[in-house]
Amino acid sequence: MDVAHTTLAERIARALAGLDHSANGDGVERSASASVDETWPGYLDQADAILRTIREPSAQMAATGDPRIWAAMVEAAIAERETI
């Protein structure tokens, strides 16, 4: 399994920035990578809100695996966000 080299909060923030800037989302830029690189830190509060929302697994998620592991991993991602 691959392991990311950036925090989950950064990846979420970059995805949100991409949605705002890219023509593939709500934006108009055909190539939004430079805009995303420049603006993603401004999306960290939204990323944090997403992380705090998903820390509790749904019933279907809990039936698939150990919900304590999911919650611990998301809590770790929230703690990581505070280091950015």
C-alpha cells in the first residue's frame, strides 16, 4: 500500500483549492496547479472541518473494519494539521 508524503489536511486543502480554481471544478483555469500551489493554505480551516466531520465512521464503515482504528487515524490527521 502506498503511503502519502503530505498530510491529509494538505491533500484535502489542495483538492478544495483545485475545485475552486480548475475548469474541472467551479473555476475557469485549464491548468490550475500554480494557483493550487499558491492558495491551498487558505483552505486548511475547511480541511480541518472535514477531518473533524469524518472522524466518526458510518455504520457501514464500522461493519467493514475496526471503528477505533478509523477514529484514531483521523485524530492523528487532525493532530498533523496543527503542525502545518
